Amino acid sequence: MAYWEGIPMGKEDRPVLVYDSSAPLAYDITDTNGDWYMLKPEFLGCMVLPFSKRMSGQEGLVEFEGKPVNYVLETMAVQGMESWWLGVRLGGHITRYGQEGTLRISGFTDTDGNRMEPAEIRVKAGERVQPLPEYAAREAVALQAAREGIVLLKNDRGILPLKKDARINIFGKGIYEFRFCAVGAGKINPRYEVGLLEALREQSDFQLNRELLEFYSHGRDSVPGEALLARARDYAPRALIVLSRPSGENHDNSSGEGEFCLTGEERELLHKVGESFADVIVVLNVGYPIETAFLREENIGAALYTGFGGILGGKAIVDVLCGEENPSGRLTDSWCERYEDNPSAANFYDCRDGRRRFGADEDVWLDTVYEEDIYVGYRYFETFHRNGQVAWPFGYGLSYTDFRTEPEQCVYDRESGLGISFLVKNVGEIPGKEVVQVYLAKPEGTLEKPARELVEFGKTRLLKKGGEPEAYLSDSRGQAGGIQYGGGGMAAGSRDLSGVCR
């Protein structure tokens, strides 16, 4: 009768949740996606527990320390047998290392009509793992990569950077769903991580509206009532919204709501916050381009694209928000106004609007025709004059300062190829780094060519306000390229183009 060893499974037996009750269940506050997400997307952000019997699917009650908790009840095959599993979303309820509490689950009924015996389960977050001195140099590289990868998409009226002790209203569930990596092969397992909320609380002087943080512990993008909004406006004239999306192997994201498109709740929240606050900042903690028309249509003054920043991704964002770091990242994709504007959209399977989402292990053949050929991303939009369909172009990114880039020389010969030189100078008010990008229009021969093609790029060192210009060298053959510092020698590994760049 039983397929859970030692647990009664008779027709009259009540269903029970199967877990080890000898110690509190461990909960990882940094694993926003959860271990089960890659196997079943519905378990996104869940701590997952199996039922001992087949359940009716009827709703029950899940509470943590007396507060309702979002959950999903789903079937999943284990060892060839279908069983029912309860996924509990504790994000927003357990937010600090070492925090412990009681999860109470009741009211769920099996297919024999038996209601479960209420369960009280102790849950505890893991303790904080401290950095080790021997890894300090490596972690400095991780922090630098996260900082320099952040792209400033928008900064109307110089909203950013904020004063280092500024008050901030944080809206939306995204603050509890910060992601520092993807899942599957893109998942990393570091000794510790610093998420955005932790960095704001513990590694900055920013002051956070605690009432709003408590409001969003329910895990939804609800719009607060007018009374709470009024108190938030009295607290500070600025608001921050985090939009986050999971990404990884085993299934493709769709163009539907909550993936490429915004959800209805996200749209309503962005609109209401934009109406209610003078300065609104959006952080896009996503692993792929999403629709961003709201950045133009709503009162959104500033926007950062952070991607997945690794173990110190949260601290990197805080450093950019307060001006400790001047953003210098550039987009590595063309972000379209609509999903349908992508050249691959017509031929790629899209599981939106209820269409089945296929996993990697299913015996289904999806035939994808790569009709776009070489015209991928910016090559397509440039060649076929479709730039009007692009919301944010490839290579785009702003800074808190301004730069002037002046071409110096362009020299070509058959032996050494093409050499191009530029002078880059910071003409703004604060130090910053600029990215030089070189695009060529290549003549067609036997094979056709895109209208423009990126052949070289490089980032300068930190340029001071009104400081000496920096020389940038480019070689179209991809063998040189480099930055010349202060009139000195070539950067390591680059070919000598001293005759091209003074």
C-alpha cells in the first residue's frame, strides 16, 4: 500500500507531510530560486515538501509565525510514481541569517476525503558565513566585475547618485527575490553571498522605510493603500523598485507575463509609484532582456540593469547607487520594444498563453529554423534599418560624468592592417571610465556582410575630471587593441602601434 516507507497509506489514513522532524528544516535566504525550480518551474522560490498520499488539490492554509504564506500544490513524478508536493514560499518571511520560526500547515485533503493532521514545522535560516582574508584578492575581482558590469540605462535630472545617507522607499517583492546567479550550469555555489537587501541594510548608510519592507513580506507586487503611500511620501520623496527574473537551463523563458512581459501587478505598481513619488529608480535584476516601455511611459527617473552580479552583486549595486562607483557597463544585447521585433521570434517556440512548456528531458522535437543567419542582434537592426524597434541598443550605457572622444588617425597598410586611434577625455564633474567601441562597414565579397560590425572595444582606466586624455588604440585584425596610459608604453599583450597613436 505504501510507497513512503514506514508511513501509513491506507484509504482511511490521513495524509501527512514527509520530512525529518529531528531538527529545524534548513532554509537558504540567498537561494531565491530554490533547488526545485529547474525541475519544475512552478516551484520557483519554494521550500518543497512531499505529501504521503495523492491530494485532491483543494486549498489549505500555510502560515509562518501566524502570517499567511504563499504556496503551490503540484504533482511530480519521483522514481516513476506520481506524487503530490507542497511548495512554500518563505521569501520575505525569513530574511536574516539564523532567523528561526514555526511553519503551520493545515486543511489539505487527499483524494479519499481525509483532511491532513495539522503540521507544525520548525524552519531556520543558515548562519552567516564570514569572508576569509586568504580570499580577499579574489573577492575584490568579483566586486570589480559586478560594479563594472552594471549598466545605467536612464538618469533623468541626475537623480543618481543618491546621497550616501538618503532615505529610500522600497516597493515590490523584488527586494526579497534578488538573484546573484542563474540556475543549472549557470548556478554558482560560493561560500557566501551579499544580496541587495543585506547590502542596503548592513553595508550602506541608506535609511530604509521598514513599514514598506514589512508590507512586501507577503511576496506580491501589491500597491499599498493610500494611507501607507502617504506615510511613505512623508518619509522620503524617492522610491526604488526591483524587478527580478529567474534564468537558467532546462526550460526557455516565454514572451508572456512575468517573463519577457511585465505582470499586471508590476504594471500597476510602476504606474502608482510613478504617480506618487518625484524620483523613482528601477533596478533590473534580470538575466535576459525584458520589455522596458514603462521606462518611457511612466514617471521613472533612473534605471539600472544589473544582470546577475555574482557573490557581491548586492554591494556592487549599493556602490553605484551612492556614487562610490561610477557605472561603466554597456549592453551586450539589443533590447527590443516588443518580443516580436526580434528576428528570431518567428521561428522560436514560445510557450506563452498556456502553450505547453517543454523540459529538457521530454521526448519532444522542437524544430527551430535559424532564418536570421548572421543577422543577429544589432547586425539585424542596423542592416535592415529597424532601429526604431530597439528600446536600448547594443553597446548602450550612461555614466554619471561626460566624456569627449576624438578620432586622431586611421592608418592602413597590407602588412599591419588597420590601425585607429582616439583620444578620450573626461569633461564632466566626477571620475569615470569610458568604453570605446569600433564598428566597421566591411565590403561584401563572396559572402554578404552586415551593415556594421563591432571589431574592437576597450574600457579606459579611471579618468579624472579635467585630467589628461587617454589614448585608445584599435587593430581591426583583433591582434592589438589596448589602452595607452599617460603617454607610456602599450598595454600588455598588444602590438606596437606607436606610429598610429601619439
